[in-house]
Amino acid sequence: MAKLRVGVIGAGSWTVASHLPNLVRRRDAGEVEFTIINRRNPELLGKLKDKFGFQKATTDWQDVIAERPDVVVVGSPPGYHFAQANAALEAGAQVMCEKPFTIDPADAWELDATTKRTGNQLFVSYGWNYRPMVIQAHRMLHEDGGIGEVEHVSMHMDSVTRELLSETGDYPGADPEAIPQPDTWSRPETSGGGYGQAQLTHLLGVALWLTDLRGKQAFSLMTAPLDAKVELHDAVTLRFTNGAIGVMGGASGHLGAADNRHAVELRAVGSNGQFHLDLRDNVLWRYRAGGDSVRVPLESDAGLYDCRGPIDAVVDAALGRKPANNSPAELGARTVEILDAAYRSAESGVLETVSTLDRSPA
């Protein structure tokens, strides 16, 4: 069988630290070949081409599309995701797109429409959604009635991003050569914002996948200490289309706290019970009316983050294996539209309505 041809657009720090090593596993298994890699910095681009053994390298992302690869990884700043992911889908590729999915929610729903029209799949890089613990949580909320209709959710995330978002340092695990770029993380014109875009997109990616909720309105407060150009902390109150309400908090934590492990927590109360997921402290619990209580025993690393799942899924899709898509474009669009309303609320000081409620999942 011919090997799948892989193209990479925007080989930034996380792509180099995570996506490319995960693709190396599939190359070592004889399933893919590294066809073409793109990055704007020509010196670093040449180093990456040699280090990972790509056949071609280019500073123009459209050259990647022209190669017609089977798999395209989009790792560029968020402001470029729509044009690049859409072009890759139209060219026939299966796509893995970095988070945040897009900045404009209309673009996100357009990408969802493109996947449906072309039949090609797009996987947003929500790595937690492929971890066994979160997959088990999804089953607990979708089998045998779950906890009924969700009425209230409480979501929290904190992670080591103070230095990254204030442009005073990197994040733990960043590739030492491919330094994180400000336009990816901390320049609102291309990043779309700060902690919300950099991290709360992950929290929403988990919470909305588990609960199937869709945002309707948001009121938010955001702060930017350390003279940062983007916000480091977020507090958001939400109303969802099914009538549920919720709160979401996000904070840029301190280096070394909790061994630099992300806090991701979801608590939900439904018409027939309640649910608690905590990825830092490894809690997975569901209670249902009548005394049906299940607390799942977990290993200490159950909630650790990795992004192996989305890479394996996009390769498997290109191989025709029909993998589960736990992070589709539709889910990405539901996260983007909430973040968009939250950022608009922080600027206007009033409750804002989700701008794309006329765009519904098919």
C-alpha cells in the first residue's frame, strides 16, 4: 500500500514538540511519508526539514496545498486557520487543525459545512477528548440517560501561561528551538485574544463534547496583569440554548504549581443527577436520583494532557479506517461562538448574544 503523503502548514512550537513526533510514530510504522513542511522563518524551516526528513520545505503555505497531500496539519496562528484548513479540505485532504479553531464563528461553521460537502474530515486538536478518561466520561453522560437534561454547569481551568501570554517567557514543554511566537498567542489581531483563545478553548472542547450544550449568551470580565497585550484571566457567565446556565473561569497560573499540570474541571447538574470531572485530581463521578452513584477508580496520570489522539485519528481517517471524531468542526464551531461572545462582552460591558445561532449542526 502506498504511504500517505503528509503536509504541515505552520510548523510552530507545539507542532514541533507534539504533532511531528506523533507523526514520526506513524512514519516508523510505514504508513506515512513526510512530503512538505511550511514555516515563515526560512532558517528554522531548513532545520526542521532536515531534522524530520521532509522532502520539500516552503515559506508559502499554498505550496503545501498544491502538493495535494493526503493529510494536512494546520499549526499556524488562529487568524489563518480558516483559509488554510478550508483550502486543504477542498484539495481532498483529511485535516487536523490546531485550536483555537478560528477567530470568527461564521468561519468555523463554514468549515463545518465544507467537511459535510466534501466528505473530508477535520479534527480539532482537542487532545483530552481522545484520552480514555474523557471517553469514559462521555459514555457516562450519553448512555442510559446520563444525568438527564443538563441544567447547570461549572467549568474551571488554570494552566501555566503567565509567561507565555505576557511575552516574558515560554510554556513548559515548548520546543527549545521553535520558540512560541507572539502572533500565535499574545497578539489579538492574529491570536484572537489571550487565555480564552489559548486555553479555554480546550475546556470548552471537553465540556461541550460531554454535555452537547450550545451557547446562547455570555457576560464576561477579563484582566491583563503584567502589562500583557491580551487577557491572562477570564470570568464568564453563560446561558445555553436549552435554558441551562453556567459559569466558566480561566486563569494563567504560576510556573511550578501542581508540577505544571493543567487544571480542567467540569461539574454539571441535570434533571436526573449530577456529574463531576477533574483532570488534575483524577475525579470521574456520576450520581443519579435514587442513589445510583458511580465513582471511577483512576490512575494518577489518567487526566494528563497529550495530543496523540487527534494525530492518530486524522491518519486513520486518511487510511479509510473510520476513526471516531471526538473533536469535529461542529464542536470547534460551538467553542468559537462562545469565545466570540465572551470577548465582545468584555469589551462592551453587557450581556452578548451568540452571533451564529442561525447556524445549527446538521
